[in-house]
Amino acid sequence: MQSTAPEVLTPVSSPSLLTTQSSVLSPLHVAVAVLRNAEGKILLSRRRKGTHLAGLWEFPGGKLEAGESLSDALQREIREELGIRILTHRPLIRISHSYPEKEVVLDVHLVNAWQGTAAGMEGQQIAWVTAEEIDDYPLPPADRPIVTAIRLPSRYLITPPLVEDESVFLQQLEASLQQGIRLLQLRLPGYDKQQLASLAERVNALCHSSGAVLMLKDESLARRFGCGLHLDSSQLRAMRSRSFPQQQLLAASCHTQQELAHAVSMGVDFATLSPVQPTTTHPQAQPLGWDRFSEMVTPATLPVYALGGMQADDTQQAWRCGAQGIAAIRGLFGGKYNQPECC
């Protein structure tokens, strides 16, 4: 059996949405598995000659049969293709994509534990690759957002907006990194550019030493330090094309369905959607609630973090509602979440 560090995941026996193909014009509903082994490598399989997009590499899976649950389809397809039995899985991302000849909806689940040894049971090539090596394997266009979701963690830390003592702040930040935070936004609206640059340089060094990615709100500083850039919603709405380097992460704060759609069209790598729950920092804001959050995330073909009133315990709820994970300030800062990032 292969598995990573323990985390509570969805048992394969849990209920899943039943989906049927109502007509030939309906999108093709596909169950997709991202298998990640104990070394963190991802399994890719190559499409055989005579199939759609032959020769390209993909994440294994296949279409749901009439009346079949997503969980059952994942289990069947992976058993047929790779000869293994899935033990646990959880949602990663849902993607809608239009090819000239058909439309597809990919329900992508992360699989961290299974029985057996994966092999190409249908004569297809398979390869275990690191997240960085995936770029060396040509993928179908619909699979590209999956790569971003794989590379992003399930927790996005946003620093408190006020810093009274920088030494204490850095100690708390280091504690967060030691507890597994691998993506963080340095958000200090009260700092002038010189102050921000000085602190960002120190924070960036801490992130590099921990293998974490730093996101900044200032584009010139993000370019200078090679960091990610996080746009606020007004910056996103004013955006007409992406000019930020593709090798650096670009994120955006979203509050509406239209902003999410615009983020997708502009090539933004990931977004936050808020507020999901009531917050003390924005008490006047009307919370979306989990049902509305899920409705808004479903058509968005990019990873989305749930933001607003989030605590570490909300991570699984966020996954179930289609999120990459949670973004938080109080719920994550200072090493409050003492579990390693494994999903």
C-alpha cells in the first residue's frame, strides 16, 4: 500500500453525486485521479494510439457510466487502468473544458492511499514524476489547471495587517512555516514601500529556507524578489491581459461570480473567494455561506481558496465545496495549526 503522511480523507464508500449522460450533447463527465505516492511523485499515463489526443500524457481516469457515482467510477477506472484499489480520496478541483469535438467536465480527486502496485493494464505507458517534472510531459489543455492545484497547498496564510514588533512577527511567521505553511501573503497596508521592501526581503529568505512561496501585494516588489503577486478585486477588474511573468504565481481576491470568471480569462493562477463566514474584520460584509460558495466555485477552472472566518477545521468542508483549501489570518498565523501539509 502506498500512502503519505496521515490526514483524514474521504473514504471511498462515502456518498457521491450521481451523474448520468442525458443526451449526446451533454458534457462528458469524467472521474480523474491524481495518485501521489509517499515520495510525493505523481502518476501520469500516456494516451494510446487511436484515442482522442493520442500521445499526450494525462492523469488517469475515465467517464462515468449511467447511474454510477463518482466514487465508484474512480474505483472502477483506476482498477481497470492501473490494477490497484483506491483506499481514500478527496476532491481536488473540478474543471469544465470545451474541445472542438466535445465538452468535458473533469471531477478530479487526490488519491494518497491504495492497495497494489500501479501498472499499465491496458498497454499504456505510465510514469511517476515530481510536480516540477510534469512540465516535461505534454498534457491535454483541460488538464493544465490540475497541475496548478497539485502544486498549491491546502492552506494559504495571510499575515495580520498590523505589526507592532517585527521581531515577534518574524518569530510567529517562522512558527507557521515550521508547522507546514507553504504559501503565505505578506499583507501590510500601513507600511510604506521602503518599510515593506525591508521586511519582505527577510520574510522571503525565511520562505526560501522552508520551501514556501511568498505572495506580495506590490507588483514591483514581487518582480524584484521573484515572488508571487496577489491582486485585490479592483486591480483584477481593471486587468485586460496578464503581463506578470508566467513562472511567478499570480493570484486575485474575488467576491463575485463575475470576478472569478474574469480571473480565469486573465490567466490568474489561483483566487480567494470571500467572505464565506462572518468575520470580525469586515462585520458589514454579507457572508456567502458554503452553499453559495460551492455554486460560485463550480464553474471556475482555477484553484480557489475559501476566505473569511476560516479555521483549520474548515479545510475538509472547503474541499467538499470545491475549494483548493482555506485562506486565513487568525486561523493559521503563529503556528496554530500543528499538522504537516500533506495534501
